[in-house]
Amino acid sequence: MISKKSISAIEVCLAIAEMQNAGPVTGSALSERLRLSISHLENILKQLKHRRLIASSRGPGGGYTMAQDLSRTNLWDIASVFEKTHREMEKMGEPATVAARYELGLENVVVEYLRGIVLVDVLNRVFDPANVSRAQSTFKLSPIQAPVRPKVPNSVFQLHMAL
């Protein structure tokens, strides 16, 4: 039910909320941090701005900030910008099949779950130093070694690379 675009929008809002203490967050900083293309990011930001979840300012020192209080903004507020629910489809006159009614029940569970999670809680959990140290001590992973690369050409076309 939750699309990749909704997940990206939630990640964008979390990044803005985390980084906005240092001032408005630029689109290029968000793009670099989230590894999203500028055009895809601008599409998401445009829709979030239209719903007044974020605010933007232009000029030097400009960028994006969260427009609403983080303790009042839940994950469904963000995801609902991009999701078309079965309840909305029924209101538009689309016929309700048995499968659609089953999916509506599942959808209600997901929506209620997302409504129960506010941004400030996610930020406190994700960026809590106690969680990071606990995760590192639990798994105790060793660093991955670099793969072995051949030092000879693989074909005639790669001969110039070996010289």
C-alpha cells in the first residue's frame, strides 16, 4: 500500500526535521544526503509544500523547513499526500469488490499505525546515541575486505588499461 514515493517523502521530512536546526535545508543538501535526483526531490517537495507540511524560502540562506510542529505531524500526514486509499476510491464511485473490502481492512490497520507515529518520536529513536551503540555492540560485524581485482586484461579491448 505504501509507495516508494511516500517512503521517500517521509525520509525527506525526517532529513529536513533533523537538519533544520542549523538553518533552512537546501535541495542539493537533501539530494546528496538521500541520494535522490533533484527532479524527483523537487516533485516531492512541491507536493509537501502544497499541503503545507514544509515551508520554503528563497535566496541566500534559503531552503526548506518543516512548517508544522514535529510533535503533531504523524507519518500518515506525509504519506497521505501520495497515497490513494480504497475509502477515497469508494467515495469516487468505484465498485467495491470482496478483495477491495479485504484490502480496505488492511489499509485501515496501516493508516492507524502510521497515525500513531509522530516525527519527533522517529527522530528520537533513529538519532538516539544509545540506539547506535546498542546496535553496534549487538552484531559486532567486522569490516568487509576489498574484492580481489585481476591485474591482467580480461580481453584485447582492455589491454590499454593494463599498460
